[in-house]
Amino acid sequence: MAKKTPDPVGTLSIGNVITTATTLYKSNFNRYFQVSVRATGWGLAIVLSAFGLAVIGGILSSLTKSWLITMPLIVGWIAISSYFLARHLTDRAVICRLAYQESIEQPETISIATQQLQPRIWAFLRLSLLLGLYVFLIVLVSYFALALIVGGFFAVIAYGLKLSPNSPAVALLIGLFTIGMILAWIVVLMRYYARWFVAELPLAIESKGSARISLRRSKELSATFVNRITLILTIAVGITLPITLFGSVPSLFGQVLSDPRISTDSSTQTVGVILIGVGFLISTIGDLFVMPFWQVIKAIIYYDLRNRQE
């Protein structure tokens, strides 16, 4: 089959995918960051509207002595948040489209890319909901399978072989087996997610498509390259994890300090709340930089998969 897009780079190795994505990210940082700010703004709008709903709902409930008064507010918040989320997801896809068009040497401006995807904002929302449902079901089923395997191994050790779990050697064996199974579980989840990793791209790039078609297209392109994509994801996680954890640390300490089971001192709990806020702010700022990087990686993988299969 003839290639449908220009091929200035050709097929890429795993290392070249990361290198190309990093180079593209750096050379177009200002444009990607601009869209990232916009996308993050839509995400923050969901949080702020929820906070506003809680405040208004609390006031109305206290005045009317009935929580039923908040039902119209909740319905309205769901509708507004759905729009905000759709715009957030669309702007994320805009970054993917910008990066892909750069890869094929047909660059677009932010305004043109946004105009191209604007009619599909609800399709991106449906895509996100479908993908979230699929991932949830896979996590749920695989978690129960993991629990059965670990529980079965423990039963064999404790009741089949009559070995005491309190023995240091037996406890170490059970612990190592459990850790090994958890790592295997994570790998399985990543392999499944790898099949849908570029699901945004068909909807953002190809002329015809829907949420279901885009998911199916992602599976078709990724079918024989799951291991490769999983390895790329692992490397990318290693690159971005320090930034992600940087904001999680103060939030974690804040949750501990604000927990009334840990301390009932009001000043300690106040410090905990402040740390949670600081952690949220740091995480939000970090996401402004991390999110475009992941979107560029998606675009490069999609570009490479099309070159390999078409």
C-alpha cells in the first residue's frame, strides 16, 4: 500500500521516537505550551465550578433545610463540566495534530488546527469515556485475577505445604511472589493501554471517523507493535516521573497532616491544607510542561505506525 503521507524521517527505532519527540517538543515549545495552558484552563474550570457548586449548594441547603434544592445545580454542573472536559480533550488533541503535521512537513497554525478539530469536540469526549470504560473494566478484571493468584499461592503455601507464613523465609517468598505478580500486572495493563495509546490521533488527523472508529483504528495500527509501544511508554514515564512526583510529595504530606486521626491540632491541619494546595499548584504547573510532551510522543508513534503499516 502506498504511503498516504510524506515520509521525511522514515520508520523510527525506539530511541529515535523519544529523541524525535524531544526535539520536536523543544523546537515548538512556545506553541505547544500555549495550547497546554488553554487545555489546563479548561481542566481548572471543572475544579473551580465544582468548588462553586459546593459553596452555593451548602448555602442553599442550610437556608432551605433540604438537599433537593441542589439537584438542578448538580445537573447544570454536569452539563457545564462535560463541555469544559470536551474542550480540554480537544485542546490536547490539537497538540497531537500540530506535532503530527510538523512530522510530515505540513505545519499548521494553532488557529487552523483548532478550527479543524472544533466540530469534533463531543467525539473526543465520547472517545475519552469509552476508553475510560475499557481501561476500568480491564483493571477491575485483572485486579481480581491478581488477587486470586496471590491468594491461591498463599493458600498453597499455608495449607497445601503446611508452611508457616510467620517464618521469615516463607514470608520473604510470599512477598517476592506478590511483588513479582504486581509488576507483571502493571506490564499487562500497560500492554493493553498501548493498544489505545494513539486513539486520539485518527480522530484528530483522519478525515472520517468517530470515537469507536478511532479506537478500532488505534488497535489496528498498534496490533503488531504492542511491545514496542509499551517500552516507549516505560521510557517516557521514567523521563516525566520526577516532575509528576515533585507535586505529589507536598500533597502527600499535607494529607497526612490534615488527617484528624493523625493530629487534631488546628495549626497542624492548616499547614496540611496549605501543603495540599501547594502540591496541587506545583502539579498543575508541572502538567503544563509534561502534557505536551506526552501528546508529541503520541503523534510521533502514530506517524511511525502509519509509515510502517501503510
